[in-house]
Amino acid sequence: MFSDFRIMWQDKTVLAVVPARGGSKGIPRKNLCKVGNRSLIGWAAHVTQQLPWIDLAILSTDDPELAEEGRQYGLQVPFLRPRELATDTALGIDVWRHAWLEAEKWQSKTFELGLYLQPTTPLRQPEDITRTLKTLVSGSYKAATTIAPVPGHYVPEKILILEDNCCVAPYLPEQVVSNRQQAKNYYYRTGACYAAWRNTIVNERTLIEADCAGVIIESFTPNIDDPIELEFANFLFQKASRE
């Protein structure tokens, strides 16, 4: 199986970056929170260990405690992220680019392909990551990302706005639909996996702006930003453990 994947992407080296800053606001110290018996950082490390074709998996963090958590779970932490890339307004693309270049400097080698695996989606499946990278390499794409269908009651054609007089109005008055089957198909990014060629991230500093393939994930993958989402992820984990 391992050799099959190597043939698939023609022996190109793969770098996985797990981004985890220490200053999360919605859930303080979020990346150390646990789903089941693992921290969110631990889950990200665990999925990389199930993908033997990854050449190097590193943690990008500004926080020494998170760095130690990553090491305990088997991630490499060859640097600490600079402060300016650990703010609320820092762009993920810049975090990824910095980690990519630092990893290459550390290893004295070039990584042709990269994965960006956020700890906030702990229940992602390794086969979804494989499928995302396979989609990127087998097509003429610059990047690829996991997406999922937007639930029918959240599509733009059914969204309302609240006007100054406290009355509701359609967000898209010319496109109102009475049932979800009449609406277009919409998708959102699940955050489970981003994949890209080196040139896309390092030189072009783009991701979903152009030539980014969407890889549909049908099973629900919680993306943890708020306490209720952490509770829900634990509920799903416990439910799966009983089945």
C-alpha cells in the first residue's frame, strides 16, 4: 500500500504541518483540550502516524507547553513560531509558508507537497487526507481541500436579515426558495485537510483563490471553535467507541 502511494505521487516528498497557537480565545488553551483520551494536538499527530507516506510531520506553535505536547505525541518541533504569526489576525497561509521554509532549512531538503492539518478537526479520517492529496496530484490543481454540503436550512436562499424595524427580510430577495431542494448546492470548508504544491504556498501564497479542488466529505467532521463543539466532538467519539 505504501509503495502504491509513492507511485501515485511519483516519489515526491510530503510535509505535514500541524498549526497550534497558544492564544486561542473561544476555548482557552484549546489545543490541549481532550476528545476522548487525546488532546487535539494528539489527534493531529495520531492521524499523521497512520499515513506512512508522510515524510515529515511538524508542529508549528509559539507556545512551549504546546510544543512539548506535540513532542510527546511524536510530532517534530524544530522551531517556535514567531509572535507576529501567532495573533488573531495572522493568516493561515503565512503560518503554513513559514513552517514549510523552516522545515526545509532544518532538513536541508525540499518538500514538493504539503498538508495542513488543523488540530481542531480531531475526528477526521486518514483516508480523507489520502483522497485529498490524491485529488491534488492526479488533477491539474494547485491545491485541494476537504468540503462538506451546507445543511439545507443554512443556504443563502433561505437566510434572513433583521432590518432596523426588527422585521425579517430575505438575504437574497430575488432568489427565495420554499424548500431546500430548490436551492443551489453549497459547500463549506471542513478544515480536515488542505493539500498543496510547494509553489502554491511558498511562491504564490494562495490556497483556495484559484485551481483548488474540493474533496467532498459526506460524514460530519466537527471543527472545534466553541465549547459546545468540543462537547459534541466528545459525544461523537464516545458514540463511535460504543459501536
